[in-house]
Amino acid sequence: MSNNRKNTRTPLKVRLRIDHPVHGEMLVTTRDISECGVYVLMDQAQNMLVMGEQVQGQVQGLPMEAPILSLEVVRIEPLGVGLRFVQSD
């Protein structure tokens, strides 16, 4: 499988709260991050996300409150989900 990514991924393991408009709050762990998105570990049983939908995400466990970011589901795999950072206008 080729890797056509424009941005380098950096391994990063943090807790991320995902707020879904229908399914509510999910706590997941990130695998890696890049300039344009983040990959979260999530098995198929807990994955209720659909390609193209938007969710809100916030890193947990920092000494200060992290910003809440808009994320779009761009990839769904057996081990997790790829989320793209959505720029607010």
C-alpha cells in the first residue's frame, strides 16, 4: 500500500474526547497527528462515525483546557478513524 500523504505523521498518544451530534461523547486514544489531521484508535464495535460527518474533538488530561476543534471523518479502518481538522471561517 502506497503512502501518498503530503504531511508527516508524528506518533502521539493522548486521550481525545469526541462529541458526536447524535451518539454523544466518546473517549478515544490518538495514534498519530499531522498538520492536517489526527488518527484515533477505535475498534469497529465502538465506531459509530460515518465518512464525511463532522464531530468536535478536545484533548483531555492537559494542565489547561484544550481548544475544541472541528473534525471531519475522512478514513475508516478496522483499527481506527482518520479525522481531518476543519478550518473555521
